[in-house]
Amino acid sequence: MKPAFEPVRAALLEENENAQIYEGFPFNAYELKNLIFSVEEEKFAVALGRALNRGLHSDEWIQKIPYKLPNGFPTAFKTRVLAFADSAEVVERLPSEDDLKNLHDLLKKLLQDFNAPIAKMDAFINRVLDDGVGYGPLGGFMRDPSLEEIMVNGNQRSVFVFHQKIWNV
């Protein structure tokens, strides 16, 4: 369904690591920055995210890793990352900021320990966690501390957010 009119975007009002906010009509526009990963990085992120949310069992996600990582990587991922995720129940409930930070740090250390060839490490980890904990494409919104509310009115529709400084976007 096409909108009755195209929104008008004017001056850049604010920018952060996740998004740009433009003055617009009828509402200001909050645009998430689209991070581009290599094909291998994207496949790796999807495999780890699906492993985290138990969408794939061990044999499946291990086979989907596009890199030749040392043999100990799958075991280390299970014992460090998945064990913490299970104990903190980050997939079963909305994770706390502390749990997400701990999970982020564990995954970062693991990827560094195994020399995973990731260009933008923090963005990659956020992509894995967004899929793994169920945020999906809303992850960029969830990481923005200046947002007070996120309203989703259905698939293929605009998402409305309430920003602390700029009101409704």
C-alpha cells in the first residue's frame, strides 16, 4: 500500500551512531543508518544470531559459518556466549541493558580471541544480538537512549518514535 503522499525531508536536526533525524512534514523523519556487511560477515551474523535464539541447532549453525575459524570456536561460543545467554534468559525475556552489555563484551572477546575477520566489530555484534534476542530491525531504535517510545503499527508501515528532544518522529 503506497502512502497518499511522500513525506518531505528538510534540514538535518540531529545525528547519532544509529540514525539521522530530519525536519519533515507531516512528521520529522528518523532514519536508521544502514550498515553494510560483506556477504561472509552477513552469513556469519545470521548464523550466530540464529544460534543465540536457538533457531538453529549446533550442527546447523556451525555449518553456516563462512570462515575457517579454529576448531575450538563452536565450543567456546557455546560455553561462553550461549551459557551466559541461557543463565541470564536473554532470549526468553527482554534483556536488561547490563545483560546485553555483558553479552556484547563476551561475544567481542570471543571473536577477537579467534581472530574473526570482521571489519566493523561493534556493528557486527549489534547485528548478531538484534537477531539473537529478537529485536530484529528494531535494534537500532532499542539502542538509542534518547527515544522514549517506539510505536509499531504493523508490517510494511512506518514506525513512529518519540524522541526526548524532538518529540514525535
